[in-house]
Amino acid sequence: MGEVISFLPSCEFYFNLGMTAFSKSNYKKAITYLERAQTLAHTDDDYVFANCQLAICLQYDNRYNEAIQRLEKLDLHYGEHHPEIQYFLANCYAFMNEFNQSLQYVKTYLASGQQEFKHEATDLLSQLHHEQGNF
């Protein structure tokens, strides 16, 4: 008989599986893995990170409302320390053509001073101003 191998699932393990599935455009599988990852998170940072990636996968799977619900819930509890949540919300709302909501979140993100998505957020802000000029 073979050797029994002990396996303790972790947030990181499922997160990596989810990101691999995402990179192969297998969004449904990525969502499943990332849902599992966020339930195994031991820190707030890991929980927020897994949920943000999960929301991105939901967005790529055209499940914008689910992504927004998840991100808005995160924003309520963790937004003060994780302004990137507002950037992800701005993206989701932009994909739904809800430009005023998107504009509100991208401005909030840029005002936070976080640099991680500053370039992308500035590009989004420019696109939103362009879209609003077309109406």
C-alpha cells in the first residue's frame, strides 16, 4: 500500500490554483478556487486580496453585479486600509456603463494616495471624462 501524504489546504494553495485557472481563461474554475481561498484566509490582507481577485474573476465571467456586491461589502469593512477596493469597484461600474458611480470610486481611490494602481486609475478617469463628454 502507498504512503499516506498529509495535506492541509491553505488560502495560498487555492489562491494559486485560482490564478492558474484565471490565466487559462477558465473563470468558473478560478472562481471556485478563489471562493475556497478566501474562506481559508488567516489575515485580513489575505482575505481582502483573495476577494478582490475573486471579484475580478466574476467581472471577467460577466457577473458584474456579484463582483460589485462582493467589493462593496469589502469596502465597508476594509476600504479604509485597502483603497484598491475602490479602484476595482470603479472598473466594475465602468464595465456596466455606470460612469457616475465609476467616477466616484476612481476619484476616491486617487485621493487615497495609494500608488499601486495610480496609472490605471488615471487612465480610467480620463476615459470616464471622455465618456461623459459624449453624453
